[in-house]
Amino acid sequence: DTGVSQDPRHKITKRGQNVTFRCDPISEHNRLYWYRQTLGQGPEFLTYFQNEAQLEKSRLLSDRFSAERPKGSFSTLEIQRTEQGDSAMYLCGGGTGLAAFFGQGTRLTVV
Amino acid sequence: SQELEQSPQSLIVQEGKNLTINCTSSKTLYGLYWYKQKYGEGLIFLMMLQKGGEEKSHEKITAKLDEKKQQSSLHITASQPSHAGIYLCGADNRGAQKLVFGQGTRLTINP
């Protein structure tokens, strides 16, 4: 158990709907990462927080994606107007360095 | 941008046999991270290598970093069914606060 929990574990949504995922790292994790993983591929970086500050965003993160980490604790990732191409596993990792300890992930299926 | 290539992409071995997975980088490696992933689940951190020639072990899994070859290898001795899963290498993209991952190696252990 890494201490990082993600909710929900699975989400099926219709195209065009908005979805929000939550990640709860342990309190010592001042860094928080979001990655996206499609079938048969390695994770791709989406965004990174140092405490409550969002310090980097990937070009993969279009205007439909937004992430927050209020008060440097839990984080949310919202996808607006979902598209079929958004179907993937969304992984959240927390840590004090690059070696993030990941949660179980949220698998999103857009139908 | 840095790219990581893992070989082989998939591997089937008989229980008790030894095996090696390689991770080759297109650029200099400043840090190399190995993770294991069960199908449909999150990533489990195995170990981190930072110096050329460094070798680390975790139970029956040993990883080495060859800076000159820009390569890391992961060796499993006397494989067990519990070793089955997807092994991912992630590289420290120097100066960037994120990891770049390989595409993964799917390991199957036959009894």
C-alpha cells in the first residue's frame, strides 16, 4: 500500500460529459503528479504540483483538462466535454522526489 | 525529447528460470526508475538507480545502470508466479520535474 488513493477506480461516461477524478496522497507528499496511460503504453506525464502550486503542464493537457490541488493536500483532475480519445488509465503519484508512489489509478471509458 | 525503449516487449518464462529486461535511453541517463504494474492497476515502485555502475537488489530482482550504454537492465533470478506483470522503466529527464517512461515489458511466468 503506497498510501495514495484514487477515486473512482472506474468511470464510464458518455461522450460530451464532464468527469472529475480525485487523488489523496499522504501528508508527507509535497509533490503530486498526474499521468495518463493508454493500453499497451507507458504512462505519459500530464501535470505536476509542488504543494498547491501547479508547476508544469504537458502539451497533452488540452483546454478541456484542468487540475487543482487546494491547500496542497488532495488533487482533482477534471475533463470537460469528454472525447473517446480520453479513454485511458489516469494515474496519480505522490512523493518528495521524482520517484512517485502511485495510487491504483482511475480507468476512464468514454462511450 | 528523451525516449526509452524496453526489450523485449513481452516475455514468457518457465517458473524458476532467470530473465533479463533491458531499458535503453536515447539520451544520457541521470536517474532510472523501475516500476512493476499488475494489469489494470497502479505502479509499484521497485528501485531507483542514479550513478553509473550502480546496482541494487530487491528480493530476487536486481537492476543495474550502465551510463555509457545509456542502458539499464533488470534481472530476475529464479522467477516465481508473483513476478508476473508489466515492468516499466522511467527516466529522469534532467531539469524537468517528471519521468519519461518506456512502453513496458509484459512478463508471464508459466508454472
